[in-house]
Amino acid sequence: MSLLVVNCLIATLFVGLQHSACVGAEGITIYDAENSPLYLDPTAPIQQRVDDLMSKMTVPEKIAQLAAIYYKASLGNYNGTGVGWTKFPGTAEERNALQRDMMESSRLHLPIVFTSESLHSSVENGTVFPMPVLQGCTWNTTLVHRIASVIALEASSVGVDVGLTPVLNMFTDPSLSLCLS
């Protein structure tokens, strides 16, 4: 594997290990001090946890951690290898149910990192702000910072781990897609 792929894999696992439980989820017990492997021990140093986990993962499981699956129907067909990233499903309850299913079905009980497009909103029924290019037209950095803070608060309140923002899109042809991002 290339150095870039290895670094991406370690970053994905680090985020996953930091968020190894569901938001407010009950009934998920993945760590038992007497019987669990080192990588599930939240008190162990991160490097030791990553080393332990990497030594236990198969190549397909490592590749799966780099995968981003954006449709719930596809998640069920992942053959127990786990999934690195997925689009946030909408509510904390849906997130927790999906997290529980994936952690129970994968051999190593790895959590999913939930992502959300966070350019101008982040969650279902959340506040929707103008697109970033329009925010930039205000030249008001305080306002843009406050908008980002609201988006981050709403996203974290329902369990989004990673907001996919900001986007730097230096387009030269406005007919190309995503020019508003």
C-alpha cells in the first residue's frame, strides 16, 4: 500500500476508535476489560491500539475502512468487513441503529464514521444557510464563523463525526457542477 493510503487508513481508524460508541446508544457493549482485545481498550495509548488493530485486520477489512458507502441498502451487503465511512442517515436514532448493526456484524466490531455535507446545513430539519460562495460575498468573517458554529453544533448534536466542508472549488467554467460550493 502507498504511504498516502496507509495514512488515510490510520486517520480513519483513529477517528473510529475515538468514537467507538453510538451517541446515546444503549445495548452496545464492545469493551470488556477481561476479554476484549487491546484496540478496544479506551484507556490504552492510541498508537498501541492502532498497532494491535492493524495486526488483526485482513487486507479486505483494511480496504473496507477506506470505503465510503452512501446508500443504506449497500451497507448490508458488505460481507462483515466493515465500512469506513457512510453518509449520516438523518436522525440520532437511525445513526445508532445503523452503528449497532454494523458493529455487531463486523468481525472486529469497528464503528462507522458518519459524514455529512456541511457547506450550508448538516442535518435533516436543521438550519439551512446560503451557499458558501454567497456567504463569502458578505465579506463578514464573523458572520461566516457563526454560521459554521451553528452547523457544527447541529451536526454534533445528532452524531455526525465528520462535516464535509469547506470546499475549495476554483472553477473556470460556471457550467461545471458544484460551482456554488
